[in-house]
Amino acid sequence: MKVAVVGATGMVGEVMLKVLAERNFPITELIPVASEKSVGKEIEWKGNKYKVVGLQTAVDMKADIALFSAGGETSLEWAPKFAAAGTTVIDNSSAWRMDQTKKLIVPEINGSILTAADKIIPNANCSTIQLVMVLAPLHRKYKIKRVIVSTYQSITGTGVKGVQQLENEYAGIQGEMAYKYPIHRNAIPHCDSFEENGYTKEEMKLVRETQKILDDKTIAVTATAVRVPIVGGHSEAVNVEFENDFDLNEVRQILHQTSGIKVQDNLDTFTYPMPLFAQGKDDVFVGRIRRDESQANSLNMWIVADNLRKGAATNTIQIAEYLVENNLV
């Protein structure tokens, strides 16, 4: 099993390598890939050193699987080249997500729709993944009509530049700005660029990707995405209106029984999800589960996950695991 990690020296790429090692993914040959400025550098993985290679070299090496986290432009240009060489690409950028010929996958929800013919498989947006992980089992039971989601997103979603800006501001150092405003002691209601409708791309990803993954365009979704000065993961305040009424204990039981979800919902012990405790973990955490008393058949929840793990690297590798387990590569 020959595996290329494209963007191996970036923030998500480094987490991918860590998760591959933790999960003992069956690799016989690792191919770390990065931009030309990183070619020739060495990385260490599982006690061995590997030289970083360029994209064309990696294509020529004909990996079985290529895990991409190198940005949308790189994915648009190079994913088809890898695929043409027989490599199955799992792409962490937004480049292919809404392509009608590509399947948008969260393995616990819709991994079963994958086939050996799927050579470019997009990974969903980090904030979408943690949302649909919780919505999917509830949608199957009660049928969702509408979702209102407000996100509180970690600076790690911006990458190294976001982390550096916050660290500089903590230290009182003037440095490069990843955001238009200071992020220390601030909340910026602006994730990604604005679209013509006044929503950001991040907000519209939550709308479009949720409908695609749950395979139901009748679900109405509206979102507000906010960047906050934390590093542990993304948090979401979610309001869901169902067609059918529900029992709160049954909701908790359904979520408790869903693989990949941890219910943290005990007010007596002040137990609820927080990014501080989600960091470095692969589960999606849900709590503050309560009925919306202003609207029939409606539920409020608080959902938290490490955006670099389940929101990016882990979900990508879980897709690869599914492909291997089902002999699709």
C-alpha cells in the first residue's frame, strides 16, 4: 500500500501523518509531497526519515492512495493527474466538493456509496463534518425540516498564519495578519470570502454540503460563521426543526449509540462539550441537548470537534480505511 501525503509539511498534512501512525494504516511506502520550496527536506515518520518530493515525481511513483491537503488550486490541477495514473485521491480542499460527478463522504454516514471507480473523493468542510455527524442519525429518525447553525471556529482553520497572528498578539508583537482585524480578545464574523448573497463561502459550505451529504435538498439550512481566538477546535450552536416530534431521552440514546459521537450532557456535573477538551481527539462531542420551547418539534444542541482531526485529517484517513477494507483500491 503506497500512500502519498500531498501537503505533508502543512498543518493538516502533519496531523494526517500523525493520524496515519496512530491508526496503524497499512502503509508499505510513504511518499511525502509538498511544493517545490520544500522538495528535498526530510520528515520523520514512525522512526524513519523520508525525503519530500515534488508533485510530478509523486504522480510518476503511482501511489495507491494520495491524501491531498495542499489547497484548492493544487487539487484542481493535480488530482486529475494522480487519478489518471491510477491513484485514488482523497482531497481535503473545497475544489471538488460540489462537483456533481464526485461523492462527498463522511464514512459513518455515506461511505457505502463509494466504488472502485471513484478516483477523486472530496473530504467535506470541517464545520460541516461535525454538524452532519450529529444530524444524520436524527434525520433518519425524525426527518429534518430546517437547521440554524452558528459556528465559533478555531484559528487553526486558517492554518499556520492564523495561529501565528494570535501568538504574536498575545506577546505584543507586530507581525503578519491572517485576518483583517486583531483576533486576540475578539470574535470576527467573517470566515472565508463573501459571496454575492452576503454570506461567506464558509456559511454556504454548511448549507450546500449538508444537503449533499444527507442526500436531501429539502433540508433548509442557514448559517453564521465566526472566527474566535481559540486553538482546540470548532464549536457550533445548532437549532434543528423536525417534521416529527421527539423524546429528549431518545435523542440522547440515538446519539450515544452512533459511532464517532460522544454525548456530554449532564448539567448536574456541568458536563458539556468544549474545544479545550476536544483538541487531539477524533470524536464529535454533543451536549446542551434541549427542546426549543419557542418552536414545535425543535431542538437545540452544542457540537464541538477538533477541526484538524475529524474535521480534516481523521475523516480523510477514515475514507482511505474504508477503501482498503472494502477492496476499492
